[in-house]
Amino acid sequence: MAPELIRGQEYDSKVDIWSLGITAIEMAEGEPPLLNEPPLRALLLITTNKSPTLNNKRVKWSQEFNHFIGQCLQIPPEKRASADQLLLHPFIQKACEQYEFAKFAEAALKKK
């Protein structure tokens, strides 16, 4: 949940950008930030801590991916990237074509 939602402030589509950043962390690491915290404590930490980041971000993840997540998880919504800005981000621009991903997914499913 985006910090502005927790604080009861007005919000806009930037809450979805926050969720995108959290989802990207969850997909990369297999679990969301603060998973092991009780729910009320997690809400408090979201509003008082720095933005979540990837673990081992310098070793395991590309600079573009780290920057992308950082743009999604800016605490002040006005500093958070918009969807239009993120679509032009180098991390997204370097993404593979749909057919390439389809081949990857099919191969991964056949292994199971």
C-alpha cells in the first residue's frame, strides 16, 4: 500500500506506480518487502522508513532494474514516475519482444 493511502491523504494513479514497484520486488525476490512483519507494523514502517529496495541490488540486479524500481517507489507521489515515463525507461525499452517471452515461458513450462 502506498504511503499516501496509509496516511489518508489524497491520491491518484501514482498509488498504482507504487504497487508496480512493490510487485517488481516481489517477482524478483519471491516475496514482498515487510512480509515477516505484522500487518499494522508493516503499515507503520511503510510510512516511516525509506523506500524498499532489492536485496543484493548491486550484485544480483541490473542498474536499469534498480533505477526502475527506485522511480516507482519514490515516497512523495509528485516525485514518483508516471506510467508514461516508465514506458520510456531503459529497463522497459530493453525488454524482449512478446514472441521471445512466449518461447521462454513455453520452455519453462515444459521443464515442470
